Amino acid sequence: MNEISIRQAKFEDVAVIHNLLTELEKVLGATSKVSRSPEDLQRFGFSETPCFEALIAWQGTEAVGLVLFFREFSSWKGAPGVYVQDLYVSPGLRGTGLGSLLMKALFEHTRSWDVSYCKLTVHDGNEAAIAFYERLGFRMVENEHVLILDSL
């Protein structure tokens, strides 16, 4: 793997984040479900109280990976955690360890948050992603289902 650098996303990276998320949605076959715009990312990720943060992996001047995440709190654990909303590695770099590097960078970045756990969801049937996360030590949560209310 050629030299990779990982850094926190900045306001100027909104188009890059949007493009990487669009690539992820194509891989997952989920483009028809997406209503997000670059302006949404700008508004909610780079405001006075951002809803998310992101780390971007670069190979030279090309963005090749992304982890998008936010803080959460477990009332059962009585502790803060980090939720990974999206992890993306460009197809040409899958299997090179870049996903692990992004997760390691995430854990380093959130160390000051005093997090005690990391949580995420995986799309049904994405066996490669499940195997990747299990190699990192993640486990499936029994007796829990993700529910969503789309309109408030």
C-alpha cells in the first residue's frame, strides 16, 4: 500500500465526504435510499454543534477511505461510546489493512472522549464486513433490532 495519511475532515472536505459516501452507497446498492446533499453534510457536520465527525484516508491527493462517526451514551454501561455510521475503503485498497488503520485512527481520535465501547450496524448479507469487524473484536448483539422513525 502506497503511503496513506489519515486526518480529521475539515469544512473544505464536504464534497470529498459526499463523494465517498456516494461510492459506499453504490457498493451497497442503496443509492435510491439516499436523500443527503453536500449542504446537509456541511450543515450538520461543520456547525457550532456538529452531529458527526469524519476521518479521511488519503493516498497522495486522492481520498481513498472514510470513517464517519459520532458520540453516544449507554445508559446500561453508564459510559460514553462512539457510533460508527459509515466505514468506506476504495475497492482497489480493500484487503490492504486500510479499514483497520481507519478504525485505529478512530479509536485514537476518540480516546479523549473517555469512550468505553464502539457500536455500529452492518447491512444484511454483508458477510465480508461482518468478518472484518469480528476480526477487530466486534460481536453481534443478541436480542436487539434496529428500529427507525423516519419523520418527527
